Amino acid sequence: MKHRAMRGPRPRGRIRGKPANAGGINMAKEIRTIEDLPGIGPQAAEKLISAGYKTLENIATASAAELQEAAGLGEGTAEKAVKAARDALEIGYETAAVLAEKRKLVGRLTTGSKAVDELLNGGIETQSITEIYGKYASGKTQWCFQTAVMVQLPKEKGGLEGNCLYIDSENSFRPERVAAIAEAQGLNTEEVMKNIHVARAYNSEHQILLAEKAADMIKEKNIKLLIVDSLTSQFRAEFIGRGTLADRQQKLNVHMRTLMKLAEANNIAVLVTNQVMERPDILFGDPTAPIGGNIVAHNSKTRLYLRKSKEDKRVAKLVDSPSLPDGEAIYRVTETGIVDVEE
Ligand SMILES: Nc1ncnc2c1ncn2[C@@H]1O[C@H](COP(=O)(O)OP(=O)(O)O)[C@@H](O)[C@H]1O
Ligand SMILES: [Mg+2]
């Protein structure tokens, strides 16, 4: 990653073209690694690293409270560390005007169903994370196959004219399903397969690493969709019985922030799947809730709850979106993928 931190912090009080302290002594310590942050000694650095905060970026995008918990830092120290990391990376505020310009570039990827696309105001957005959650066999992985194909379509057909990076943590990728969907779209199945880059994630650490290493691949291979199927299963499996829930949440948070940054920096769509758990405390209504609590909820900009209906019908419920009303869409999962009920 080429950010300014490699060359040290921006000199204060800079005169046009000439650093204020040019030729003089370098007053501020250059911040290149997390150990260079004020108040972070080797011990604290070690704790931060083992909690998943490995880079200045990880620190810069964390909250002070998170760091306090992860590394036992005092409140003041944590705040200073976050601020110093942000300064070093020049992460600051953006004006609404700049954000509006960025929003204009948001692309939308068709799901294969007009009803679902409408629910999503045109499809799965780029620049943020979309989460689909639901029970076993609710069709989450079918969505992944479908979108891995659709992303390759031209824009006028609802695609993003790009390729797919597919992180498979449950060993559920099935090329023959992708081929069937591609064929139904009238695409050359061999070409479509070549444009889907699949990586198996063997454990949560590996999954985190795959996401961290994705940036180069995204540019080289014209990736427009990053899929993580499933986001949570490795984390869930590993942190049952060992480690604490807080540990798991920290790691999930770091992982999701990596994904979010990939989405924003590269204007790509990120689709993640998530499982549900039974909630014994809910007496009325649906007793299932997505895994990952607030961490996953906050990092997923758009959340859809998938459930089975009669025959091959499925219901997608928009649960949480910053700009769209809640609602439901009915579609079908068939041999040829996701289609509308009325074709
Ligand atoms: N070839 C196919 N033809 C029709 N439906 C299929 C086919 N393959 C899978 N499905 C449907 O998808 C379901 C499995 O969905 P999946 O995406 O694997 O669920 P999840 O990932 O949510 O556990 C099956 O139960 C079936 O209804
Ligand atoms: Mg699945």
C-alpha cells in the first residue's frame, strides 16, 4: 500500500513547496509502524498485533474503545494512538460535496430478479458491503454463484463489466452451478469460469489474510465483485470453546473493515453471506438472528434476510439500509439460478 505513512507524517506549517523544518532537525518522530505511535510500547504493540491491529490503517480506522479493550490501553493513550495513526495516513474529513461525487460513481449489480433489484433500488451497490443472511439452504450460496456470473455482463444488462474474486470458506463453490447460470445468460461458460477467481479460506486467519492481499488482485484482474461465502463460519467455529467472544468480534471487525475499504477504494461490490442462530429470548416473531451482533450489523451497509417459501420460491427481506425503505421481494431459485416468479 502506498500511503504517506511510508514517508512519515506531513510536516506541520508547511510553506508552499518547502517543508517548514527543511534542513532543520526533525521534530516529530516519523510514524511508520504501530510501535511509533505515541504511548505504544513494544508490549502494547504486541497485544494490538495479536488482536488483529497489525497496521497503521487498522488503528486509524478503529475506535479508541476498541483499542482499550484489545490491548488494555488507557483511554487517553488509545485516543492519541488513533489520532496519530489517522494523521500519519492523512485520513480526515471529506465534504458532503466530495461524498456526493463519490456516490455518483456507485454501480449497481443485478441479482437476476427484477423484483429483488427493485427492492435494492437497482441492484447490489458498489462501494459498500451487502450482507445476505439466512438459514441453511435458504439460497445464500446460490446468490454468490449468480452474482459471480452477472457481474461480468455489460452495464446495460445489469452487470459491472468486471470479474469476481470469490473467497470460499465453506468449500461450497460449485463450478457446475456457475456454468448452468452462465449458460442461461447466454454467456460462454469457459470464459465466465476464467473470470471467477476462487480462494479457499481454511481458517479465520487465512480468510483475513486473503482479504488483506486482495487489493493488488482487484486491480490486476479487473475485479468488480468480491464475495465472501461465508463471512462468519470460520470465526464462529474457531471461537466456540476457545478464545472469547470479544476476541472473535475484534477479528471480525478488522476483517469487515478491510472489506469495506476494498469496496470504497476500488468502487467494487462486496457480497458476504452470514448464518443465523436461534435466539431463545425471542418469544414472539422470528427467533433467528444473524451471527456477529453489532459488529457485522454496523459494517454491512445493506442487509437482506433470505428465507424459503413454497416450492422453489424464496423471500428476500431488506432489513437495514441507510437510504431505502424496508420491504420484501419474492423470487425463485432454479437450475438456471435466481429468476423472477413471473418470467
Ligand atoms: N441445480 C439446482 N437446481 C435447482 N435448485 C437448486 C440447485 N442447486 C441448488 N438449488 C437450491 O438451492 C438450495 C441450496 O441453497 P444454498 O445457496 O446452497 O444455501 P445456503 O448457502 O443458504 O446454505 C437447495 O436447497 C435448492 O433449493
Ligand atoms: Mg452456503
